[in-house]
Amino acid sequence: MAGAVTLGLWPLRAAAPSTLYVAFWFDTEDYLLPASDDAAKRLAEMFARRHARATFKVVGEKARVLAARGRTDVIAALAGQTIGFHGNFHSVHPTPAEYSRDLAWHEGVQEFLRREGPGFESVTTVFGVKPACYGQPGSSWTPESYAALRQWGVPVYLDVTDQVRLRDQPFWYGGVLNVLDLGDAVLRTGWSDAEVARACARFDRLHDRLLAAGGGLVSVFYHPCEFIHQRFWDAVNFAKGANPPRAAWQPPPVKTAAESERAFHAFETFLDHIIQQPNTKLVTARELPTLYRDGAYARAWDGDDVRALARAFQRAVSFARLGSAGDWVSAEEGLELLAQAAVSRPSGATTPAFHPRFAFGPASRAEQYLRRGQLSGPGLVAAAGEFLAVLRRTGQMPSVIWVDGQPLRPEDFAATLGAFVERGLADPSSARPVDLVPGSLAAAQYVADDSPQLWGWVIFPEGFHAPRLMELAKLQAWTLKPAALAPVVAR
Ligand SMILES: [Zn+2]
């Protein structure tokens, strides 16, 4: 959608031409083959020559190996691009989803920090810059990684994976901007002339379609090692749970020099084709947060917004688009606004203004013990106050909310508080009890169910499953909402 900008009361259509943003990113991970160091440098220089930038997501051990090999030339070339983080050892078992599989939320956060933190430090130290993004090794995604990213101050999750997928668009989840599976806006080319021609034609169709729709984002990803190897370095050593000692690690088979040249040439042709298209701009993970602002925190929400949420939550608890500017709030932010409105209700003389802050979804899934009954107005107001106090104290939603001594799941609390607040806005004097409204966290539908396809990476032991991890991931759907491309305003 073309952005509609609101100035005062007048919604103006953005007058500037829309832009197609293209994020090129390279998972820079192979620390076995020295030739992959040169491949990374060559790709970085390819972008630098065009005064363009890509994102290089570097593995911690890769950064350490580059330093140990004295490859200051490679480090300098990559540092001239945008640096991201891609895990500490990438494929040495256990990988993040393996070690988090059966952990509770807080354990999973601590274990991610303990195991991946040294890699984050290595990349930061070697390149002299804090990584602009993270993306998991293979499909070894975990919800707890988001809490670590918030601690590290990393605002972007850049990868392609299907654990959370929102209409093939960028989204907010876990308090981080996610650019994951963008559907057909994830583009790659093979190495033959025919494949390059097909990929360029696909880009052209995408270019026209997305620009006609007001702009968009295309994601193009490679691994520097793909340009020089025949098989992935980790498939050779760590497939199906194999975990040989370091001394037994084998380098992967390599392409011939001619095959490798053909790969670089194919990629360069594809890159030049994209760069030359009108209204097309290359972006890196460093720039993505300025393209996708989160409007929920910068503004005050009012009684009309709260009324709309109160109605919506009685039907389904999910993210919502509110206000004249059409900013999105997550289900968590929506519940926070409702709770603020409930608490402020008795002193409604001035026009109230509400401000959410980010909080994680609950750490545990609660049972639905209470399915029907009535709750008192004072009990709901007190519970709303307690809910806000927990958010302030822990930065995370409580797993259970107690109203009149009864345990409610957050989604039931959200729907019931919606009914209470809607009635209170219409009739502030009403002291009648409120019927419990069973709620459902509709936003959780965008988080995948556990399935073999989610964990199809060659590294995982055969039959790998992570149902508990995906249950925690669904609880974090409270934080999910679309990320809208900030409108471009002609000046
Ligand atoms: Zn990788």
C-alpha cells in the first residue's frame, strides 16, 4: 500500500515515487576452507566498486579464524559493508534449536546468551562494530534468541525461515524487526546463463508488481562459500547430528577455478541487472529500522483507539491497526492500552492518553481453568493495575492474571477486559459485574506448528522435533504485528 501520511487532520497521499528496496545478504560462515575467506572479500569488493552495500552475517568462529589467519584485508573489506551476526559455531552440535528444545523460556534465554554471546563478542571485536542483525544457522531458530538480541541492542532479524510467517511481509516479533520468508520476494540465481536470465526476468516482474503496489522489499541471499565449494562445509562434517572432534573436521570439495569464475560472473550479472532498474535501492540491515519504523511508541493513543481495541479483543486477540495514521499495535501492546484505560477510568475528567512499552509474551502456557462466570469491575481494575506492574517489573507479560482470586489466561483476561472497558467508556457509572469472555490469541496462527518441515536442515538429527519450543514461540505471538514501510514524503 502507498503510505498515507497524516498531517493534522488532512490525510495526504505520499507524493514521492515509491521505492523497491533490495537487501543482499551473505551468511559468512565457512571457517574451514581458506578460499571462502577470499570469496567473501571478492563479494564485498564487488559491492564497494559499485558504491553499494550488502550485509555480511558473520559466524563468531569465522571472525576468530580470519583474525588468526592474519586476513586483515578480508576483515577490512567486510567491515566496509554491513556486519551481522550468524551464531558462534553455526553447525557444531548442539545448535540453538537443539539446546533450547526442552528448556523453559528463561533457561533458553540464558543458554543462548552463554553459548552465542562469545561469538557476538568476537564479531564485534574483530570488525570493530556492533552487528546490525542476527540470523540463525540453518533453520535452527528459537524464540528465546529475541530476548538476547534485545539485550545486545540488535534491532533486526534477517534470514529466511518459516517458524513465524506473516503474509510474506516484514513484521515485528520479540521486539525486533523481522525480515524472514518474503515468499516470491526472496530471489536467487543459479550460475548458468539461462538461470541468470530467468532470475533477472523474475526480478523485473517483482519490480513492476511491488512498485505498482507502493514499494516493497526484496531479499537476496547467498553464502560466500557457495562460490567456491561443491558441498556445504557443514554438511560434510555435521550432517544428521554428527559431531566429530575438531581434529577430524574435513574441508569440503571445491569447484574448479572455471566453475568458480562462472559463479562470480553469474552473480555479478544479476547484481548489475538489479542495480540498474529504476526506483531500486540497495539496503542493508543497518538501514532497515529506518525504513520500517514502529509507530506504536512514538505517539499517544486515545479513547477511540482503546474503544476499537476493546471491541476487537472480544472477537479475537491479535495485532490491530488503529488511528488515523494506521499504526499497528501488537496484542500485547493492545492489552497494555486496555489495562491503562481500565486503571485510568475513574478519573476521566481530561482526555486520557495511553502509551505502551514493549514487553515479551508470557513465559509459560496457562491452562484455561475458568471458562464461565462473572468478574467484578473493581476486581478487573485491580488486575489491570497488577498486570501493568508486572510489565514494568519484568518486561514480560504474566502467564496467569488473577481476578477476584480466579486464574485467567492472558487471552481470556484481554477479551473480558475488552468487554469491561467498552462498557465503561459508554457508561462510566455502571457497577455491574462482567461476564467472562473466553479469548483466543489469533495472532498465534502466524507461528508454525511443530512439524518435520520446520527442522529440515541437514544438520539436525533425523526426526528432530521441537514442540515445546514452538509452544513458547506461539506465546510470543503476543508481540507480533506487521511492519509497514514508512511513507516517503516529497519535500
Ligand atoms: Zn548459515
